[in-house]
Amino acid sequence: MSKDKTFIIAEAGVNHNGSLEIAKKMVEVAKECGADAIKFQTFKAENVISKIAPKAEYQKQTTSSDESQLEMVKKLELSFEHFKELKDHCDKIGITFISTPFDFESIYFLRDLGMEIFKIPSGEITNLPYLEKIGRLNKKVILSTGMADLGEIEDALDILIQSGTPREIVTILHCNTEYPTPYEDVNVLAIKTIKEAFKVKVGYSDHTPGIEIPIAAVALGATVIEKHFTLDRSMPGPDHKASLEPHELKAMIIAIRNVEKALGNGIKRPSPSELKNKPIARKSIVAKKDIKKGEVFTQENITVKRPGTGISPMRWYEVLGTQAQRDYKEDELI
């Protein structure tokens, strides 16, 4: 993760619908769109979800009401062997492989797979033993904070640091865990609050329908952006409807790269590209009408017009009241 370039994670999540073939295609699409990383979710459903766990409201709207959360998630599970293939595929085409572990077995599997960045999802921010295990790995950590307040973020960060992960390699993502997130609930300014409160790198995990909020987040200092994408929003599954299609993901990434260039260093001075326009756009003191040598310059015989290659109008009162040293034609620079 470079300091001057936003690290953009294309969140595949479970939008592969349990198919290794679709997952591999998503890797290729994420790379084509310009993402730095693609992120999946690694879990053994039985280790993560109890038989009695209800579905979230958005999941009820996008999947069958007859199945439990466990049954729904079981269909979206990829095996450890599948993830080995996906990691190899990512390495081969040059995109960073990330997968969020949802249970202890998956944490150690991903560590042994050589994953360099561990993404902690919002739902695990209060899972002390989980946080300790990831903290002990001493790997880069990206911590999502949906549904959390500052106190809960502080507790999670303390556990990671006490377990052995230096603060310098933790990035905290502001996030809202509603799919899709209503714009009035985004509170994107919380990015600045988190940065000031914890003196860490910050980012943003987005669940809004469009692409403008991640772009705004970059302007506010986000160094990591995570955004769900899908090959086709009409596919069955819980997360497709709140995801970007490939052309939208590409548009978001292009916009973010443009914003990065535009942010600059904050010093207010003329840029090299605009200097050539200075003499054209600015004005000078000129003769309002023909002036004879020896005449006094007054409000009646001088004025201000383009171009800006003569005496600056900022010296107006220095010129007024002095004598013309030669004849001037109308519009001639004084």
C-alpha cells in the first residue's frame, strides 16, 4: 500500500456465488478495471453462523425466504483449495489477493497461504479472540468499523497493538453496514474524525449505490477504498444489488486517480500550465484616448484593459497625476 496512491480494493465478497470459475473471472475484471487488490471472504459456514441466526433485512429481500442464513451462506462458500487457485491466479496476473477470514481456521489458512494484508470485517470488531489472533500475525491490517463507535474502534485497535501489530501498519476504514447505505447515513466526515482520534492511516469501505462517495472520501484523506463489485447485478445472491458492475468500477477508479492528481500539495501558487495565461487574462494601465506628451494622467484619459503585459493596475495611484513622457494612442500600454 503506497502512501501517495489510494489502495483500491475491488470487493468480490461472495459475488462469485460459490463458483471458482466466476471468482477467477472477477479477478481478471478487477485487474482490467485498474484495482490494486481483489478481496474475497474465507470461511467454513458452520464455524461462523449458528443454525438459529436470522438473515439481515437486505438478505431477506435478495434471497429466498425459505432458507436460513446458514443455508444461504453455505452455498456461497469456496474451499481452501479454491483459494489456493485464486491466490495463484492473482499472483499470475499481478493483482493483490486479499480474503477476509471469518473463523480461526481461515485466519491460519490465509497466513500459511502467504497473504500479506488481513482485512477485519465490521462484524468482528468486537470479537476479542479473533482480533488477538490476527494481531499476533504482525501483518498489515485493514479494520472496517461499520456499526461501531469511537470507543469500540479504540478497544479493537488496542487489542491489535497489544497482540503485536504496530499502529503504523493498521488502516482503519470508516464504513456503514447497510446495503445499500442511504446517502444521509454515510457521514463521510467521520474519516477525518478517525484519523485525528487514532493517528492512523484511514480509508473508507463503501456500500452506497453510486461511485461519488468513495471519490469524496479520497478528497478527505482516505488512503484505502473498498467497494463491492459484481459481474452482473441481476445475478442471484445477497450482495449483487448493492455492487458496482465492471464499467462502474472502472469509472470509479479512473475518477479516484484523477482526484489524486488534483489534490496537489496544498501550496497556493500559479501552476506551470496556467502561467502562460497570466498576461492574457490580467490587465494593464492603458490610454483611454490619445494622450500628448506632457499631459497629466487622470481618471479621464487612462483606464484598465487587457493584456497584462504593461503596468499593473495595482500601481494605479502611482500613475495618476504624473506626466506623460511621450505621446500615446488610444489603448496603448502606458
